[in-house]
Amino acid sequence: MLQIMPTAYLLICCDLDFENEVVTQMKKFRDVIEVNRVFGVYDIIATITSDNTDKLRELITLNINKIPKIRSVLTIVKNET
């Protein structure tokens, strides 16, 4: 049976002119699948996945949320049904 890995999409707002720096920091995490700068309300969108939900939550709260120059993160967890 195929194991479904927990996935989350992060919509990130960061300080003005620090988007590239935040993207570079995000790319250092193994579980960050994709990270891109975007235009609009949010500055960056990222896709992350992990072995389990606890590891996913830990990555977001203990690592990504603590990257300097990030002002806010909206997390959307993919519902696997």
C-alpha cells in the first residue's frame, strides 16, 4: 500500500526586500519540496511534506516560523481522503 505523506502549503509574508533571503533559508530544509516568490497578499508560497504530521508541525513551528524577517505564515494542511 502506498504511504501518503502529510503535506502542507505555506503562505508567507516577510519584511520588504527580504523575500530572496527567506527563500534561500527555506530551501535548506530537507522537507521543503517547493518554494517560490509570488505577487499579491503573500510574498512566498511553499510546499512541505514529512514522514508524519508531528514532524511536519515541528518543522513549521520550530524552524520555518523562526526564520528572521518572516512576519506571518498561513499554513494549509492537505486533507488526504
